[in-house]
Amino acid sequence: MKRVVATGTFDILHTGHLYYLEESRRLGDELYVIVARDVNVKHKPRPVVPEEQRLKMVAALKPVDHAVLGDLTDMFRPIREIQPSVITIGFNQHFNEEKLRTELSARNISCDVVRIGKYSGDTYCSTSLIIQQVLERYREE
Amino acid sequence: MKRVVATGTFDILHTGHLYYLEESRRLGDELYVIVARDVNVKHKPRPVVPEEQRLKMVAALKPVDHAVLGDLTDMFRPIREIQPSVITIGFNQHFNEEKLRTELSARNISCDVVRIGKYSGDTYCSTSLIIQQVLERYREE
């Protein structure tokens, strides 16, 4: 059984998320998703939707077999438990692939790291575009 | 095979939508969802996410077997085609159940109409609450 791990915040779900998860799922037999904890989202604005709800929504998507919240302090803990063959990174995730490979190997975790390409098939396939659209639509009210 | 039809706009997906769809799915063997066309959303603000993307996201949810866009002019056309045993209405949908029953029966469509209760298990289980939260979070920027 080839396990794939995808990770992310998944704040306001959109077709870009779906593409990332579907492409990740294709790389193995079972897709685990690690959903970022609220307090650990530091490189972009704090999520609008709380972690428990983001987790529920990700778990409800067809390509997802298992969804779990990330660890509060050790991002490698769930990865050690899941023992994936592949970890996927979204096109705009801030990880450096090489650095991640080094960190995994330093912890004796043997898995591939694959970056999934950008999806640009739809107009609002990013959380920030949706937020921008909400602001434009409701700003004057 | 007992078919259930659920309907809605499903603008920014949240756990309230998921609850409505899961509860609808429980009432039969197969869940069809009719997703409102952009131009037909008149009783509340125009959706942020375009209809094709709303359709894709609804179709990607586990309780949903089939998702289709509504008809531009005749809301009963997809219902005639699907031939459901049950039509469900969300707690905040503006249909009047009795009026809907009368309209269905006037068209020789024989099915139950069931209103699904309100889900209040999560903080942001409505599109308008999420939009409000986006506005509060980003207004000053």
C-alpha cells in the first residue's frame, strides 16, 4: 500500500485545493492529508476558518482517505506515524524541496518529495483570490 | 434505488453545507445535488465563486453521487429528469414547503419534501459568517 501525504491550510476550499489533492492521490493508493494547526500558520494571514472545521471539510473530499491535524510543535511527528512513500507540496507552499529531503533523511524518514504543479483552470482557484473577491464585493456595504 | 435531490448555491463550502448534504444522503441511496446558476441567485448577494467552480466543489464531496447545474429558466426540469423520491431543503432556504409540494404535484412529480434542520456544531458554518470574518480580518488593509 503506497501512502501519499499532502499538507496545507485549506482555509476556504477551492478547485486549486481539489487539483492538488487529486494529483497527490494519483501518486499512490491512499491519501493522508495533514491540515495545518491555526497557531502554526505564520507565513501568511491567520486562517479564517478554524482548524477543526478545515479538517472536517478536507476529510469530506473524495480524493482524501484520511485527514489529521498537524502536530503543534513537531511537523515530522505525523509523517513518522503515517510512513508515506511520497510527500507532495503544493505549487505555492513555502517549503524548499531540497531542505525538506535533507530534514526527512536526517530523521531516517525515507520518502519522495514531489511538488504538484499550479492549477490555473478556474478563475477563483486560490483562497486569496476568493478573499479579494469578497472584499471587492462587500467593501462598500 | 431511492434518489434524493438537494439544492443550493454552495458558494464558499463550509460544514453547514456538509451537514445538509450528509443528512440528505441518509434519506436515500443516491444523492443528486442541483447547484444554483449564478444568474438565478436573486434572494441573496451574487455568489463569489462562479457556478462551474461551485459545481466542481460540490461534486467532490463524499456524500454527493451526482451534481448538476440548475436550469436557467425552469427549476423543475432537472427534477423531472432525476425523478427523486425526496427533495430536501436547507434550514435557511427560502422555499415554502407547502407551496413547493403544490407546485410539484401540479407537474405530476411525486416526491416528498423534507426540510433539513439547522447545523450549529461549528463556529463558521455559514457562508455569510465566513464572509463577515473575511471582512473583519482584512477590512483595515
